[in-house]
Amino acid sequence: MAYQRGSLKKVMKKEGLTWVLRYRVGAREQTPLLVGLVADFPTEDEALLEVDRLGLRVRINCATSGTRR
């Protein structure tokens, strides 16, 4: 099983500009996970620290996420 890091992207939501962690589920489908507002985490490094604090990389790389074996 391959380990994914995902990628961060800024997306405009109703609440404001938001950090989103995107990762692949299938061949082309990218699934987003909300990290937090850009106002709370102004730099990408701070957003990555929040990703680690929330354990989002563990969630996207768990064995039961529907990946092939």
C-alpha cells in the first residue's frame, strides 16, 4: 500500500477562504478534507501542522479506506 501525503489548497467557502487537504481515492477522484480557515492558519506550514494535529494523514492512509490490497 502506498502512503499519501495529500496536497493543500485554498478554497473559497461560505465561511471564508479555507484550507482543504486533497487526496486520491480512485484513479482520478480527489476527496477534500477541511483543515481550517486561512485566517486561523495564514501560512501553508501552519496549515500542515494543523493537519498533523488533527491526524488527517492517518485517516487518509488507514487500511480500511477502500484501497486495493
